[in-house]
Amino acid sequence: MDAHQTLLAWQAYEYEFREKSTDWFWALGIITIAGAAAAFLFDDVLFGIFILIAGGTLAMYGVRKPELQNYQITEGGILIDKYFFPYNNIVSFYVTKDPYHNVLLIHTDRMMMPVITIPLIDVAPPEVEDILRRHLPEIPMDEPVFHKIMDRIGF
């Protein structure tokens, strides 16, 4: 069989966009400036600059609209737009089932961000599980804490 033969394909936005209010940006600005001022007061200029850059980055991502991505499960691995993850680089998978938010979690062998979260929009979780069980072990896991924190603050 062809390693890139598509078994299942769908499209979904990379994350759920939430419109940020003016108050959200004011709060971010106040927290950023207060944190940077505290760092400067304690003679930690580098950390103060880091806080300012981080606050600016959060503001930029706060207005950024998510991109529509293409997802494919193939005979050889999982394709997310132009990034291919062969099964031999994936440790395990798990599908979280929620009435409003089904997610495929794949645990890769990467050092940075080893767990990849893939939204399952208009895709039946049992169908995804049936295909992936042929290639990977299914091990229960939770969404990364970082994802939960970002979701909590409106990303």
C-alpha cells in the first residue's frame, strides 16, 4: 500500500478564536507594565525586557485569526498541512470525547512540544480510533497544561 494513501481527511481551524474585549487588552497592558517595572526595580533588566516582549507577543496573538488547516490520516502517518508525522515517530494517541470539543492527541518523540492537539471537527472519534489503533497504541492522556492555560486566558 502507498504510505501516503489518505484514509481520513478533514479541515478545522487550528484553535477556536475568541474575540478579545478592550478590557482584556487593558488588563494585559497593566500586567505587562507592572511586571516589567517590578523587574526593573529589582535590577533585572533582561527579565523586564522579556516581560515586555512576551506581553507584546500575547497582544499580537490576541488579534490573530486562526488558519484553516488540512488534516489527513494516511497509511504512513498523520499529515497536518505540510508537516508529516510518520507512525514510527509517534509514541501513542488518544481521543478525548466531549460533546463540544473532541480532540485527537498524538504523543510524538519530539523534545519540544511532544503532544500535538488536533481538533476533530465533523469527524467521528470512533472512526479515527479504529484507523489509528492499526498503527499505534492508544494510551489515555490529557491535553497539555499549557493548552489549558491558554484556553483559560482566552486563546
